[in-house]
Amino acid sequence: MKIFYKLPILLLLFIPLALSAQKRWSLEECIRYAWDNNLTIKQQEIVVEQSANNVLQSKLQYIPTFNASVSHSMNWGRSVNMQDLQIIENKLSQSTSASMRASINLFEGFQKENDLKSKKVLYEISLQNVGRIKNQISVEISRAYLQILLTRAILQTANQSLESVKQQVERTGKLVDAGSIAYSSLLEIMSQLASERVQVVNAKNQVNNAILALKQLLDMTGESDFDIESPDLDLIIVDFAGESVDNLFERSKDLPEIKSARLGLQNSNIQLAIAKGSVYPSLSFSAGYGTYYSDSRETNFSDQFNENRNPSVSFGLSIPVFNNGRTNTAIKNARLGVRNSEIEVRSKEQVLYKEIQQANSDALGYFERYKASSQNVKAMEESFRYVQQKFDLGVLNATDYTVAKANLFKAQSEYYQSKYQYVFQLKILDFYKGIQITL
């Protein structure tokens, strides 16, 4: 029984371990979660299911329709006695009939075949729309994910700067007590310390806002803790001299936006064929079977149903002659639809080409900015060390120290911004290459 007295202690030991083992989400996990839970994607997946149902319905058009009917009628009033042909008033007359009919269109200008092709293309377009939405979400999540990493890097720099100023306040206080420097220097350093604290608070707020933005993209609810992994981005950063825009464009033609536009053009051509099919005659076939019973005859029900059988077979040929120009108008509009879809394909390709041009230019620009800011940080760190040494010796005043400290933090912030933006641009180029976005 002593084990039960030890359970609270064991739980207290376990809780910190559980907290420290909080799940950290990778970029791939965030993207997959969004794909599984995004409401826009779920709506588009319903459209995919509807398109699949439409394809099945088009296939069922090849099967004959079959209908059956049974009716029973009762009439009161004057009726004729079929035996002696005398009129009898107020007699109840009853009759029952049953029929079956099957029919099918044998030929209608290949409209049935083209309608099935169109439904299949629309199904493929709906699938491409799902892929397009997933790609858009992946890019937005990648941007938000890197924004968290950026704000955390700036927060870490702000904390380091705060600790550095705290140490400087202690050192300056000792120098003031020793009479080595004026008390005004301590006041200026303490003012800088207050600014550093505000800087840390602002950096924390930026981190919280970035995390909130990612959670909202993921459609997460509740107040549960959320954290992400911190991959080593230095492994991703490589020297960049620019990509061939034409090569990137050729590799990006499999993106859903381009596929969807081309499928739209294919469907427009099918719609034109359907419109032209209205010019052809249509041939139909139907077969029926019916019988009936009436109590005006003395023959029993089963005998009448057997004697009154009425099978039928018929063929129908419909030849379009004139329908107020609707067929010609439909064909003209279908041709315009083909032209519009051709323009849509070229427009999508132009937009994509310009986007690739811009992404390549941005990647090159951010790489140059990253290299320059990296060199600037090194120079600023060296300069600040020199300023701090001179300040410790009392050669420089606190104002010069404060300015140097602010310039160093600004250079570090610009370095991180250019670094993470460059990484994002590299991921965008991978996206155009058809490579899944990962970190």
C-alpha cells in the first residue's frame, strides 16, 4: 500500500517531463494538417465527388430507360351495360391497367459520347482545383512558418542585447562609485536598458503574432500550446547565381493552374462538338407492353389481362429543320468559347512566366542582400567591440555607446530578415520546379 503514497511524487516528477516533451510541429506536418482540415479544401473535395457522380450519370446514359406503371380507376354515374346496350344509372365502374416501356436514343450526333468526355474533363479540372488550393496554402504556411523563425531570431538577439546592457549597467555603476566616470553616463546606460526592455517586449509580441497567424492558417481552435521546430537553415543556404527562367517555366507547366486552363480548353472543344451534334438527325428506339381490365365485361381479371395484352415496338427519327437559329447560335458561341479558352491558357502561362521571373529576381536580390548584411553584421560587431572597450576605459561617452548598440541591433535584424526571406525565395523556386516545400 505504500506505493499509493508515492504516486503524487511520481506525478510531480512526470509533469515537467511531459511539458518539456511538448510536440514541435515541422513544416511538413503543418502543411499536411492544413490539407486535412482546411474548409476550402473540403468544399472543393465535395465538388470533386459531385463531378465523379456526373461522370457516372453520363455513363448511365448508354443504358435504356425503363418505366412501369399501374393504375386503377373507379367511376360513378351513368354507364352502358355492354351485354344488352342499355343505359344504367348510378353504377360503379372499375378498370385496371398496367404498362411497361423501355427506350433508348441510338444516335444523336455523338452528343452522348461527347457529354461523357466533357464530364471526365470537368472531373479532372475539379481535381486540379484541389491541387491549386493546396499549393496556395502550402506557400502561405511556409511564409508564416519562416516568419516565426525570423521573429524568434530577432527576439533572441534582443535578449542577448538586453543581457549585454545589463552587464554594462553593473560595470558603469561600479565605475561611477569609483569616481572614474560621471553619474550621467550611468543614467544614459540605464535609459538604454529601458529601451532594450521595450525592444524585447516588442520582439515577444511579434513572435506571438506570428504564431497566431500560423495557427489561424491551420484553422486551429482552442488555447492549446503550439510550437514549431527550428531547423538549421544554414544547410539550405547556398550561393545563388540565378536560375534559367525558361527552364523553370517548362518545369512548372504541370502546376494545377496551367493544367486546369488546358483542360478548360479541351472542354471548350468538346462543347463545340456537342453543339455541332445538334445539326444531325437523332434516332431513338422504344418498346412497350401493356394490358388492362374492366368490370364492364364479365370475363374475370386474369383472363382479361391475358387477352388485352398490347406489346409495341417503335423507332423514331427526328430531323432538325429549323429551330429559330438556336443551333447556329449555340455553335457560334461554342467557337467563341474555344477562342476564349485559348486566350485563358496563354494568359495563365504569361502570368506564370512573370511570376517565375519575379521569384528568380527576388531570390537573386535577397541573396545579394543576405551577403551584404552578413558582412555588415561582422563589421558592426567588430566596431561595437571597439566602442565597448573604449567606453569601459572612459574614452567614449554613453551616447556613443548607445548609438553603436542600436546600430548593431539594426544590422542584426536586417541580416535575419534577408536570410529568412532568401530561404523563402529558394523554397518558392523549388515550388516552381515541382519540388515539395520542406525545411
